[in-house]
Amino acid sequence: MGIDVLFYVEDGLTDGELAFAGMYVPLTLKEKIQGVSRDSRFFYSIPADYNGKLKSEKFAFTRDKGNDLSSWKNIFSETSAPHIAVVKADAAFFDPEVFTEMSNVHLEYLAEFTFSENLPEGFTCEIYSSELIKHLPETDEKTLPLDKVIKSNINQFDVELFYKEPDLRDKRISFRLTSPRERRIMENLYKLNNSVPGYKEVRGLIESHPEVLFTAPAYIELEITGECRLDCLFCYRKTLKHEHGRMEKSVYMKILESMRHYGLPYTLCFGGSGEPSDHPEFYAFMDAAVKEPLVELLVVETNGIKADQNFKSYLEKPGNTKIKVILNNNAMDNRSYSRLHGGDEYNRVFNNIISLSELNKNGERIYVQVMKIKETDEFENEGDTKTYLDKFYDFWEGNKVPLILQKQDTYLGRIEDRTYSDLSPIKRIPCWHLQRDMYVLSDGTVSFCKQDIDGEKGYGNIAGATLEGILEKQEEAFLSDYHGKLCTSPDCASCDEWYTFNF
């Protein structure tokens, strides 16, 4: 008894996006799988707006909605298939050897559902049995993807979890053509030997050619101003060697324009040492980011003092939905605000947060970020059964505001270490920030990384240098770090931010 295959075409995909290195991926994968499983039949799940060549295939199922239970019951009914493996139609690197091994596990253990957690998406599939589909009850959440229904009730089914070495989860790559950045990495890997690598080869290729991972910044943090009226307990601004001013709009626009050369979506963050809303062109800067097609997300980190009704009205505009706001606030009352933030703005900030939280009705856009330090995890009063942080969670959850728990960054010892536990992984991996991030100071200096808060070891100034030249220098630093040659200035060996990840 063989396992049939269904190629799943994601919503919005075109045949152009299903092409890779001269191949039309679904049909190329069909030929590869036929080479190891001659009995398999091949089906296709396509969205209603798809008009490509798969539409003419004999077993092409058009779905009006998502990957829900009703659509799956229809597919199993129409095909009479005992088992179906779902392969993403844009998974150009999908390995038929993985398909064979997963199929054998599924059949040997009479599984109802087989999936893998350690294989990257694009190298794995999910296998469903007709018996599982037949006996699954209808749910109130009609559009919930089938795999989510099963995984959220996993103990109710005969499930096999497939594991295969090497483990690539530390690379955070999905190997899916739907993501332009993942496609670029896959193209880089393909060019090494002018062929699609098998799963067993990929880690070795990356370790010997880590430059394939360096594409263009995925996360750009801009210090649009160094100004701020607060004096937070954990802020590094007071340790700066010189005052950081305001970013010129010409510098800001050059960053956006220069990123177009790479053609890859990225997240832009207004952060750094100052309060972004204190910049006189704050709204103009946001306008430019919102209009920039490659900026898929704009994150504004703010103290919330100026996050008033005008700010809320701006966020409510239909075209501004790509903006998310992180309000850095550790306080629950005036006393704690003064102690932690060095100001008397609690009531204003609290009211602004509550007002902004109304924007979360259609998806999370507003967050409160709290620092995980000694001062927020201690018992305030004798006889307390909850720490301040526990009370903080209860407080903001009661107001239906989602929370972000932030790890303290001491910036290589420039500010007092207030942490009370070490969260660093035992084994060091190459720094995520050198691979994916770019940190730009208010004067246009591109720092070595965010630990280089004065830009002393920067790669150049975007006002006078090209982004290409700056990123060439950053790539050198990334490759050196990847090979274990850690920079001594700034002292990468003393840094514990290498494992943290931004978007």
C-alpha cells in the first residue's frame, strides 16, 4: 500500500513563484517522488484565484476557503486514498528520501498522522490517513487548518513524530519559495554546485559556505533621535560618550532607497537611545516607511508619553496597519513609574496604553514591554505571595494588553547588570544580529551591532558611503564570527545577545 501525494499551492501564488532554477517545482517534485514511489498518485490543492498550469491537472481540487476539515473530507472522498502526504508546491528542495523515510514510519506504526518538528519547512511533509479524517468531529472553528486541529489535540490520535539528522532548526530557514529571502538563500545554495542539494548535504554546505546566509538586513533599527525626557533605571543613554542628535530626513530616505537594490522585505524599527516621537518629523518618517513596499513591518518602540489620541488616529488609518507599537513601561502606579522610569508620567502613559489597546480588536498591534530585572521580580511588601512581575502580568492581562518580557542588555557592562538568571544557551551559535540586523545611529553611522552604541567600530556612515560597501564590511564581520573568530572590539566573547532574535 503506497502513500499518495497532494501538492498544496498557497493562496496568491503564481506559476512564476512556483519556478526555481529553470524548474517548475510541482512537476519536478512529482518526477522525483515517482522515482522512489511508483504507486503514488498525485493530487493538487489550488486556491480559487489560481490560474496556472496545475488547474488542468486531472486531480486538481479548487478550494474556496483554507486548509480546513471539510475540504480534506472532500479530497479523501473523491480520491479514495488511504493515506495522503501533503507537500508544499513551492518546496523546491523537498527531498524524496525524506518522503520515503516518513512514509515507511507512517505505515509501519499504523499512524493516523505523521509530521516532523526538526526538519525545516520545505524539507518535510505531513501524512494523513483516511481513518483520521473520517473520524474527526466537526469543530466550531470551521476554517482552522487541519494540522492545527490535530496538533492542538495530539493525545487523541495515533501520531508519529519523525526525526532526522542533521538538525537544522538553529538556522531558522524554511526553504520555501514564498519568502523572497528564503528564495535568495536557496538560490545561493543552488549556485554552489548548480544543483538542488539533498537534505543530508545542506548543513555541510552552509558550514563551509556561510556567506549563502548573508543576504541583506532583515531588521533595521534606526535611532531617529537621541532625545528622551525620562531617566530609566536600565537605560544606556547616560553612558553615551557624546550626545546623539536627530536623524536628518535625507539620511533616513537614503536608507529606504538603498534597500531597494536588494529587493527583499524587511522590518524597520524606530528605537535606539532616544524617544522616536520626540523627532519633529516623526509622522513624516512613519509615512515614508508605510509607503515603502519592502518595509513589511514598522515597529515603533516608545515610552508612550506622546502616544496620544493623534497617534491613535494615525494608526487607525487603513493604510497604516503595518505599524506595530511596543510601549516600554514597567510601572503599575505613580510610585513604581518614578522608581523605574525616573519621571512623573504614569497617568498619561497608562491612559494612552488603554486607549491604544482598542486597536487590538482585529489583531495584535499594541504591546507593553517589561524588563525582566531584579527590581521587577522582587517581592514589594512583606507577606506578598506574588512578585512585582507577577502582579504586573495580572494587571495588564486584566486590561487585555499583550505583554513582551524583555531580557536586559547591559551593553557589554556599560550599565549595571540587574538580571537574576542567565538565559544563555550552553552552546554558542553564530550571532543572529551580524547575520540579519543593521543598527543605524542618529547621525547615519552604521554600528558594528547594537552593542556598539557610539558607533566607534562602525562600518561607515550611510550619509557618505554606499550601503553596498557598508554591508560588505558587515558580511566580513559575520563570516569571521561564524568561523569562531570573535571580534575583540567590541568584545563579542563578553556579549550575551548573540542568541536573541528580532523578527
